[in-house]
Amino acid sequence: MSGLTHVQRDAARQPGTVVVLAGAGTGKTKTLVAGIADRICRRGMPAHRILAVTFTNKAAGEMKSRIEAVLGSDHAPRWVGTFHGHGRRQLRNDPDIAGLREGFDICDAEDSRIIVRRLLEEACAAGFDSPDDVTLKQRIRSVSTRIALLKERLILPNDAVSSTEGLIASGQLHEGDDLNAWREAAALYRPYQSHLREANKADFADLLLWPTVTMLRDETYRRDWAGRFDAVLADEFQDVNRLQYLWLRLLSQDHGEFFGVGDDAQSIFGWRGANVAIIRSFLSEFPHGRMIALEENFRSTGHILAAANAVIAADPDRLQKTLYTAAGDGAPIDILNWPGGAEEAKGIVDEIARRGLEGVSFDDMAILYRFNFQSRQLEEALLHAHIPYELVNDTAFWQRVPVKDALALLRLCSSLDDRQSDEAFRRMANRPRRGIGAVFMARLEQISEQSYLSLFETAEKIAAGGKTKAHGALALFTATIREIAGEVGMPVAARLRMLLERTGYFEMHRQEGDEGKTALENLHELCVLAETFPTLEALFDHAALGSVRDDADPVGRVKLMTIHGSKGLEFGHVFLPGWEDTLFPSTNATADPAEERRLAYVALTRGRRRVSVSWCRYRGGRPAAANGFIADIPEASRRQGWPKRRFRLADRNADTGSGPAPNLREFGS
């Protein structure tokens, strides 16, 4: 218990049913590990009878390491892992509860989508279809996602259709949820599960579904598993869904030893099933339970916490707590506004370079944004300034599929009679779908080799002599490319937009609804960027160089990631671009305004010493204004613009311990 505050110590030693409401930076994991150690060392629970659970393999690995550092590897619990990992151990022990045999396989998300694709194709052939404006790719993704969500609601295959109609009738599912997709998923759930059982496979959701359903139905089975543990502890309790919550409750209800840590203000994964109402209703579910708030923050300065407290205070449903620190106020939040995204990116990167000169490590700086597409201008500015960076949990702009597809169209258009364009043709001949399958493409390849023609030229000749639907679609595609290629003197950006529009590539993503929005935003960013290049070759060269990563750079990298991806991380200096009302909070129909507010809270609390928030007066050609979260930040805890200051290199001592240098520099704007 050494190193804990009295509140952390009290929480860790608390018996019975307890939830620790652990605010950002208040020592959540330390308290959880202390709770495990207390149950083993002071209360005498055998280590093998302790179950601890979290959400990711990374978090589980960190928890194991911390427990072993306290107790030693020989005395640490063996049931420390993820929900799916623990469910897998249960299902391996009793595979028959899911209709499976010993040695069953676990299929990942891609395996599940392959099964759904086959079922959709069979359904379409039988005349069962959904609206024309939903592409097959989108339907596969939406059905796969919704089948998993039905499982998280403990809805079984035979009940899926009636239960889904009941959810729609009760208003729990509404038009913004795409009711056709839910109905389609419900209809395909039963054959999907039958396919899994016949193949002796379980998907990820099955790993927890069948043990939980069986514990609900079979008291002997439940008592057998619940009786193996004397205490159940859960990390990130604010992010559990109904299935996970019931699993935890069924395992802990006999002995009543449940210990959860979480923060409702940091519940930002509702779009993947997290139910913040579970932690918020804890005391009504367990009137004799205890909720202990950890409010002393050991990460951020006073001004950062004042900003975060004010933003989350506007959520009327939040659990009450107020973060504070003994570390002092620190620097106010920098609030900046820019004409547009390019100016914003350059301003942020200039400030990063400036702080780098002050001695701040690039590793200790991060740029957090709401959407992935926002990274493009930031990447460009960082590349131009020769500042090393790392995209965390994301694909670099030039490696994103829509961007590579668009560049392939340009490559095809620029050298259609040359074999240099063959790879671009292979990539785009069937995007969007034109009925050009593997057999058709193999025939094209064979004729191309025999005739020494490019694949594009070969396709033109074959399409002209064919009468099938695929021949007609291919003829239209090649004629369109040939026509646009003949437009002499057309600017790069105009050519790109014309290709994307007339080949149907734009429309393909428009038909995907909200899920196609990110692709369209990336394509828009590429079109804007293309306006700065005089020739196609210059754009191709820039794209190639922007895709190269130097992993041997010794000076550290600025981190770029979405706010969602930053959960659980912290940085000395955090930059938050794009805080305008047209972008954040998200304007997507399915976005939850309360969760967007919690996302702003998470973003602010990633910073230890400095946080800078910026917004643009125009974004994507549309006027914008500062979002409401900025207005929530107290005047006393914010300032306009970067601070003007005289900086002496000797001042590095406060941050880095490095020695003095002789000259003064003045920074500011």
C-alpha cells in the first residue's frame, strides 16, 4: 500500500461490492493493482481464486506486469486477461454449450465478414435484397456489426427477428440506426450461426455470449464457475456492455466481492456497444454497494483540470466529482483560430518546432483530432518542416485505400497505353464493381501478355467485341478514362475530380452513407492538395516520398492520433485542432452529443503541462465558428494565441536538465 494516497488506500481495501470512480490521471490502475494485492496479502484470498478483467491485450499485459512487480510472478493471479480471453477459457472447457466440438476455431472479424458475404450473395440470388443505394461492401460490414451487437444484447439466433422488431417498436432502434440494416442482420443471424456451428467455429462475441447465456439458464453451471473465484475485479468499468456486465455479475453475485474501476466522464465507445448507464446506475443496482471517487489528479496542471471540469460539468447525467491537483495552475489553455486548415496545420507545426528548440522532446508532443482525415494537412506540414512524426493506430494519409485508389486512376489516365499502368488497372478495373471477376481478369492478363499490349488496351479491345453486362461496364470505364486522358492542359486537381466523379468512385462512397464519409473526406483532402501541384509527376513523387518512413530516427516523433486512440495515454504538450462547430461535436446522424462532450474531456485530460486548442473560420470551403466546448473553458484558464515570451535556453533546466546557452530568443505571434 506504500505510495498510495489515503483515498486510494481506502478504496483498495474496501470489501464487498465497490466501484472506484477514478477520474483521469488519478491512479486508476495503481488502485486496481493495490486492490488485488490487498485481497491476496491482507485478506488471505488464494491468488488462483482472483479474476481480473480488462478490454485489450495491451492493458491486460500491463496489469499482469504491475501485479507481478508487487507480488512476484509466483504469487500473482492466473485469471488476469480480457473479457474475450476469459470467455474463451470457459468455452474451451465446455464447448457443447455453444453447440461446438472440442478444438473449435475462433474466427476473426475478417472471417466473419467472409461468411456474411456468402450469405448475402445467396440471399440476393434468392430475391431477398435491401435498398439499391447500399453497396455490397457496406452491407457486409453493417450486417457483421449488427449481428455482433445483437449478441451483445443477449439476443439468440432464433429470437433475432422478433426481438429486433420489438426494439424498433419500442423506439430503442430508430431511423438514424438504419432499420433496414438491422432487419437484414436479424434475418441472416440464424444462418450465420448455423454456418459457424457446422464449421466448428466461434466468433469473438460467442466467446462471452454462450457462457453468459448458460449461466443465466443453468444454475448448476453458474455456481460451478462462480465458485472458482473469491473476488472479481474489472478495469474500465465505464465501457462494459450489457453482456459483459451480466457476465461479471453472475460470477460475483454469490460472494458479493466485485471491485470495478472506471470513469463515466471517459466513456467514449458507445458506438461499439459501451453502455455508460451501467456505471451510472451502480448504486441503484447495488444499494449496499460503495462508490469511492478518486479526484486528486497526478498528471495535469490546474488550468488543464479547470478546463476539463468545466466542459464535463455541462453533462447533467454525470456522476459528481471534481478533479484537482497539488501541482499548481501551470499555463492556461491556448485558444487559437485560423483562416483554414492549412494555416492551422502550419501554425501548430511551427509551434512544435519552436518548443523543440526550447528543449521539449518530440516524443512528448501529440496532436489529437476528432477524425482521421484531419491528419493529412498536419502530415504535410510536418513533412515540410522535416519534423519526425508517427501515426498511432492509423494508416498514413498516402497509404489509405481511397487515396491509393485515386492515385491509381490518375496513373491509369496518364499512361494507359503503357504497361506501367497495368497495376493501376488491376486495382481499379472493378472499383466500383463492374462484374470483372478473377476469371475475366485472368483472361485479360493472358491476352495482354500474348499481344504485348497494356491491360488497358487489351480491355478496350475485348470490351468492344463483347455483349455481356461486364463487357458493357468495362467499355464505359475504358472510354471514360480514354476521354479524360485526351483533355490536354487540364489541371491536375480538375482531372482528378473528373476521374473520381465519372468512373463512379465518388458515388460508390456516397452510397455507403456515414461509413463512406471518411473516404469522401480523404478524397476531398487529396483534391485540395492536388491543386498545389503543376504536374502529375510532381504529385506522384510527393506521394511516394510521403509514404516512406524512417524508423531509425533517434530524436523521437510527434504523435498523431484520433482522440479515441489517445484514451489511456498522456503527453506533456497536447495540440487539439478542429474544435469548430461543423466538425466537433460530430454532425453524423448517429453521434451522441453527450459522448462527444466526454470525448472533449478526454482530449483535454491527455495533457500534462500544456494544452492548445484551435479552430478554423473555414473548413472544407464552409464557414465555421468555435464549438461550444471552447466557450465552456473558464476565462481564467485560457488565453488567446500563443504566449509571447522571451526565452533563454538556460531555462531548459526546468524541463530537461540541460545546460545553459548564451543567447536570447523571442517567440510569439
